[in-house]
Amino acid sequence: AETQDGSARLNTYNRILELDPDQVTAMKKKQSFLLEIAKTAAQKGNFDAALHLYRQTGDDEGVTSVLAGKQKLARRLALAKKREKTEDWTGAIGIYQTLLQEFPDRKDWQARLRHAANQKTLAESYLQAGLALRQGKKDAARRLLAKIVGFQPDYKDALRYLFLVVKGIDVEEILKENRLARARQHVEELGAGVTLEMVWIPGGNFVMGSPEDELGRFDRESPQHAGAGPSFFLGKYTVTQQQ
């Protein structure tokens, strides 16, 4: 066992204790080896693994230390998420950089740091694009917005403003109209695979008849009076023989 490393060494200690459960030297060596692994895991930020090993070896002091470190880490990560939520990307980056200095092997924090750095760049570009739009610098705004959309197409209203700058089209207004149109449509199933597409006509009040001074009016169009109608669906197209 003394000539081995890692899991091989641990397996040898376990084999010795299978043959002789009361082998004191193997018990002590295994205990010391597990504590060394637990300490290394805690130093690398793998608190769950360290906690499991300290509990396995019955080291209450180690358990207390790991739980304190885990709680401290949770508070720092919660603060980082709070910074991200308020788009304080500089603050979030600072926290992740500190964590990486303490635990350089944690790849999840490296990914979070990259994300925060990218979002900081996007936020700065978006701010610059908005300033360029207000100043009437369309070319500068277009370049910045294209860069943002190329990296993250769904970033805030970048795509909408890019279309507005390039084509004079407000995509959001088009999408709003499409959503409204879809909400006011209905397909009636007539059977045998035949359908009837219909649109919703809102009800309301209106004036029937024509004013007396209207050119070409007929007497039967008077007097004008108030009318009201309920909402209803109307076919979008001419009714076919099949329908």
C-alpha cells in the first residue's frame, strides 16, 4: 500500500482489513489517507466530497470546518447571482475571479466567469449602440447591434433595433400584430377533413342610416339611429362547394 497512490492504495488497505479487520496499522494508515484526501478536496472547493470523507472517518472538527466553508461559499455565490440579476457584471466578475484564485480547479466557476465577462461586453456594446442611435449615428449603431446579435441573437431588443436601423422595420410591432391576429382567428372543423378559417369580429355600437345632407341618399336611410351588434366570427375566404 505504501508504494501505491490513489484508489489503488485505498483498495489495498481495504483488502488488508478484509483479511484482518483488527489490523491496527492498516486502520490508522487508511484513516490518515482518507483525511488527506478530504483535506485536498476541501482545498479544491469539493466540499461535498470532503464532507463525506470527514463523516466517514468520524472527524467532527473536519465536518465543522467544511460546513463553515460550504456556507461561506453559498453566501458568496448568492451575492454573485444577485450582482448578475441587477446586471452588475463587474461585481459578479470580481467574485468569480476571487473564487477561482482560491479554487482554480473548479470549472463551473470558470464558465460563470466567462458568462459574466461576455454579458459585461454585451451590456457595454448595447449601451454604446443606444447612445449612437440617440445621436443619429446609424452606421455605428448598426455595427454594434450586429456584433451583439451575432453573439447572442436574443439579447434584449438588439435584433429589433438592428432591423429598425437597417430596414426601418420595427420587428416588435410586427410580432405584436401577428400575436393579436393569431388570437383572433378560429378554425371550424366541418367534418371529413374540411375546415373553415374564420376571424373574430368585435361587437360594438354604431350609427345606422345616413345624414340628411349626404349626396345620393335615399329617404329609407333615415332617420339615423343607434345600433349595436355582438361579436362574431366571419369566414376569411369565399365559401367553397366542399364547405
